[in-house]
Amino acid sequence: MTAIAREATVAVVGAGTMGRGIAQVAAMAGHPVRLHDNRPGAAEAACAEIAQALARLVGTRRMEAQARDAVLARLAPAESLEDLGHAALVVEAIVEDLEAKRSLFAELELLLDDEAIFATNTSSISVTAIAAGLRRPGRVVGMHFFNPAPLMRLVEVVAGLETDPAVVAAVEATARAWGKHPVRARSTPGFIVNRVARPFYGEALLLLEEGAADAATLDAVYRDCGGFRMGPLELTDLIGQDVNAAVTRSVFEAFHHDPRYRPSWLQRELVAAGRLGRKSGRGFYDYAEGAQRPAPAALPPGPPPRRVRIEGCLGYAEGLRGRIRAAGLALEEAEGPEGRIVLDGAVIRPSDGRTATERAAASGEPLLLVDLALDYAETKRLVFAAAGQAGPGALAAAAGLAAALGCEATAVEDSPGLVLLRTVAMLANEAADAVRLGVCSEAGVDEAMRLGVNYPLGPLAWARRIGLAAVVSVLDGLAAWYRDPRYRCSPWLRRAALTAHPDS
Ligand code: NAD
């Protein structure tokens, strides 16, 4: 199936944040675009804002003035829905309300050609439900752009139960022709990104509720060790605590209160207090002028270890070996049944999903667990959790090692899977279940998370890098510790771990 023709008119209904961006994208791709809003003056104002956005592109030499003029000549506000009569594709970006979207499409059905495609930019409403009751439900498809639409490359192309496969293919090809990266999704709660991202917020909120670390420390772990542009808590401050909580609640309710999506009471408290984040001046952090962001917790750097012994394979933390070798410490390397780093007064092991305290009870070691890092060669922070039996000397020894490697050392409470490892395991679990339930392909889920929310790696690619068996072990450790079905491992992931080649 090919994209809709470049000369074909695209109608955009709803001239708010998203509609304005989508109209700009379609006009820049060469289509005549008609933009309609039922709020008087809104479509005209949106066209003026698009003109300003293009002027900025011209001002910074990212667009020729002539090209800008041609785009603006193709773009016009539409007074009424009747003025959209010749559109081949309509993208609705009106209020997030099922009845409003249904009645808009019912009205458009009387005005547009039978072949016209009806795309919805809904983030959370079933595409099947929006299409239900129309004469031609097969023409309705989700075309879910991300904010800001002109910049974000991902478009989720969402098929409802009745969507004609040819319509899905046409919208996919059209999104590609517009310079976007389409990923197909089945109409299910949250589609791909808003579903798979839930654990990013959910696990950080739970760790904060439990007092595993404070907000600034948790955010620093995700940024410094995980390579995320923002930590989950500061990101919810940007999104708005009310908006983020509403998305979680909508996914939780749509999945019949599955504990995997259970909303956070702490976030509800923030909303109740009006601490909505940046827009209200305060959320997890204070945005008042001159307010200081609290520093993440860090252990005082200790003296470098006199000797380091690495035994066995460190698994996903093997990258630490190269970093230790490069630091020029007195290093001894030996075979061993299990990977560990032995210092004077401390033994460091990669987390396997059990708590340090549990493992120390069996081994009798002054045990510390080290958290995952996206890249141990580059990370500027190492995160440790000490067994209850280990004593303060163990953390001081780890801080000395971290300092010798040029890293800050952070201690968090002894939680299963620590911070980053636990979160990545849960993201991979959610991604695996989305694949299992036919929401999207394995490649699709990874592309969607990289392009839709800028994750440094797709969750399944990250899980494969860690090792699928290790990820399953973390989930099983969490499930055993909390006895909470939230942490049940996706059958897809468990099967993939059992059938994966040992070296893959
Ligand atoms: P918005 O409030 O900025 O804009 C909505 C616009 O639609 C308003 O200008 C409003 O006047 C107009 N409108 C409302 N009902 C209408 C109707 N019946 N006919 C014509 N115009 C109508 O909202 P937004 O953030 O642009 O979101 C629009 C849609 O896009 C929603 O479905 C939302 O879930 C989805 N979405 C939003 C984002 C985001 O980050 N804001 C991202 C992806 C998808």
C-alpha cells in the first residue's frame, strides 16, 4: 500500500498542542492542509503559531524562506467541518473524550468521501470503541503522534478490531513519507509507549515510597547509570503529576486493576497537595526562583583499595573488570564458580534479584550488591546496597574502589534488584508481555521506546544485553520478596530465556 498522494488534502481537527504540530508536519510533507477547531479563532491562532515556528527554522537556517512560504501557502484554517469535504485523510486531535471523538467522526462520515481515512491521535481511548457505530468502521485507525509532533519521530499506527489492513498500511506509508518512524500496534490499553513506560515511573515511585533512596538520588541513578535523559521523578514533574497519574490510572483500570499498573499513593498525595510539578512551581522538586535542587546522596570517597581480586564471571557487570584493569590497581584475577569482587573488608557481587541480606545469610560474606549500569566503562556513578550483616566498613571499601575508578558511589537501601536493574527488568517484562499479547513486534517495542520516550536502549535489547536468564532471575527475586503478582514474569520472557543461546 502506498502513502496518500502528496496533492491529497489532509484535514486536522483540533488545533491544540498536537493538532497544530500534526498540521505542520503534514504541510511540510507537501500536502494541502485544512485545520479546524470548534473554538472560534483557535485554528487561525494555530496557523499563526506554525508560521512563527517556521520563521524560527528560517532564522536558524534550517529552512529556506521560499520553502517556508510554500508550506504556509498550503495551510489554511477551516471555518467548519463542511470545508473539509475533499480531504483524503483526517487526523483528529480534539479533546480526549470517547463521545466527542465518536460524534466528530459520525459527522465527518456524512461529509467526506467513503475512501477518506479517519485517523485518531488518541493516547488512551480504544480505537475499536471510537470506530464502533460508524457506517465504515474499517477506515478508522490510530495515528498516535508524540509531543512535540514536528520533532518526535515515532508514530504508533494503531489497528482496532475492525480496522481495514489496507488502511493501516496506507497510514504507515504516509507516516513514513512524512519523515516519521511508524510502529504498528494493536488497540490495547496504552498502546505501546504508554503501557511499556509504566514501570519506569512505577518502580521509582515504589522505591521512593519504601525509602530506598530520596528523589534526587533515584533520579541521578537513572541518569548517570542508566543513560536516561531525565530520571522518572523529575520527568513526572515535567509531565505534571496529575497527568502522569491519570495515564497510570487509565491503564490500571483498562487492565481490570492488574497490580502491574497499580497507581502510587505517594503520587496521589502530591496531586492532592497541588504539587503538580513544574507547572505549579513544586512537585518532587521546588521550582521557585533561586530554589536549589538537592544533591544526590554520595558516599565520601575513601582511599583506593590496596588490592582487588576478581573471581569468576561478573555477568552483566563484566564491564567493571575492564574499568578496574584500566585503573592500575593491584589486581588479581581468578576462576571461580560465581562472579565476585573481593576487597579488604567487602565482597561485591552483581545483583541477581535477591537482597544482599538474604545472600549474606547464606554466604557469611561482608556482602555488597552493585546495580546495573548501561555502560560500566563510562558510568560516573556506581550504586551499592549493603547486606544488613555487612557493617559500615564494607560500604567505605566500595566507595574507595569507586573513587579509584573515577566514579561517585551511592548507597541505597537493600531492595531486590536495586534501582536500575529492577526497573529495566520490569520494563523488559512489560515489553515482553506486549509482544506476547500481539500488541507489537519485538523490534517494534524497542523502536517505540527509543523514539517515543528517548530510552537509551529498547527494553528487550537491553534485557538481551543483560542476559534474559538474569532478567528472569531479578523478576523472580522481586516476586519472591514482595509476594506481589506485580512482579510475575511474562511467560514470553521466561520461554525466551530458556530457549536463548547461552552466548546470546
Ligand atoms: P489540547 O487541549 O491542546 O487541544 C485540543 C483542541 O481540540 C482544542 O483547541 C479544542 O478547542 C479542540 N476541540 C475540542 N473538541 C473539539 C471538537 N469537538 N471539534 C473540534 N475541535 C475540538 O489537546 P492536545 O494535547 O493537543 O490533545 C489532543 C489529542 O491528542 C487528545 O486525544 C490527546 O489525548 C492526544 N495526545 C496528546 C498528547 C500530548 O502530549 N498533549 C500526545 C499524544 C496524543
